[in-house]
Amino acid sequence: MGCVIERKCWCAIVIILCALVSGATSSGGDKCNLYQGNWVYDESYPLYDSSLCPHIRKEYDCITFGRPDRSYLKYRWQPNDCDLPKFDAQKFLRNMRGKKIMYIGDSISLNQWQSMVCLLHAALPPHSNITKETSNLTTSVTFEDFGVSVSMFLSHYLVDIVEEKFGRVLDLDSITSGDVWKDNDVLIFNTWLWWYRAGVKQPWDYIKIGSSIKKDMDRMVAFREGLKTWANWVDVDVNIKRTNVFFQGVSPSHYL
């Protein structure tokens, strides 16, 4: 199922990395719009072999589990008005030395996190010191030779789900995980796909907004209120002089 969205994940990774370390410019020297462009076929891709990366969850490892075609791996994103530099993992690690990067969100963020750590893993020699640690909702891969950590924090809604005596409550006004998130140099968020889940697929029983607790509500309204809480948290709690914040936007479902 991860294969269906692999190109979109790769595109988002490229754009985020360029925003961090390259500053792509057009032939005239002006900043170009990285989001306007097309997918082009490139024989030099992919930049890593998913079957050789220890950080990919089996559901996303199409090569190991027998997908016969490989052409979908050969595409790269080409903006209309400039050229993106090819990703250089070692240059990226040198530029990000001592920094902490965290993805926060659902399986879209998980796709992105796995792609990032595999890109870095594939470019380093076998004797490189790479450690992995999982604690509660966070999984971190640290490239010890550079002091760079890349973490994934699973959060389907960004706002909290709280266990109460009467059931599980999606609290649209609360973000208690922020103290974990803000201790990073780069934060990359996403949320959307879980907001319309219903029945046994939804991980909450009630929604709290302000002092009101509801059995359900318009999900788009709930999504908007949750994003307001997230945006307020960024404004109040994140030191933007230290930390870069990205929000990925809405992605299509990858469950077909």
C-alpha cells in the first residue's frame, strides 16, 4: 500500500530538504516555485534499494515482497523553472550536524520518515555508527558520526485523545505532546486521513470542544478546530529562531 503514494512522499521529502539546505533558484537567479512542476523519468533513480534498508516496515517494502515492475521508482520531481540538486546524503548530514529532525503525524509521516532514514542509510559506509531507539510513541534513528537524529512520533490527529471514565475523548483544544516535539530543530507535521474515520475504525468515542463534549460533530469543523489548536501551539511554544516547522497538507488515502 505504501507503493501507491511513494512518488508523493518522495516529492515532499525533496521539497523539504531543499527548503532546509539548498535554496533552489531559477536560471535567472530568482527563487523558484518548487511546487509547480512534473514527474520526469530518470534512469539514475532510485537513490536506495528498499530491500536493503532495515528501517522500512514490511507493508511498504514492495521490492522484497515481490512487486515485479520497478519503473515507478525511476521518477523524480522537476520544478518548471529551476533544477533541484540531486540529494546528497553526506552533504545533508554535514549541514545538519548536531540537529534533530522529527516527523509527527500518521502513516504519511511514517512513509516520509522511512524514506529519509533509508536515503541516509544507503549513502553511508557499512561501518557507520547508526542507532535506533523506540520509546512510547517515538522512534528515532541517530547517525552518530554526525550527531543527527531523525525521529517519528505517531499522532493521528496532532491534538490529544484522552482516556476518561466514560470513554475515549478527542480533545480539540489540547496538545500535551508538544513538550516532546518542540525539543527538535526541524518539525514536519501532517494530519488528515483519520479525521473521517467512523465506527470501529475511529480511536475515540467522544469529541471535546471547549467545555462541550459531543458524541460526534461535523468532521471538517473538528479538523479546523484541531488545526487552530496546533497553529496556536506553534505560535506560543515553538522557538522559530531555532526550529523550522513544516506542515505537509492533505494527502490521498493509500488504502485501496
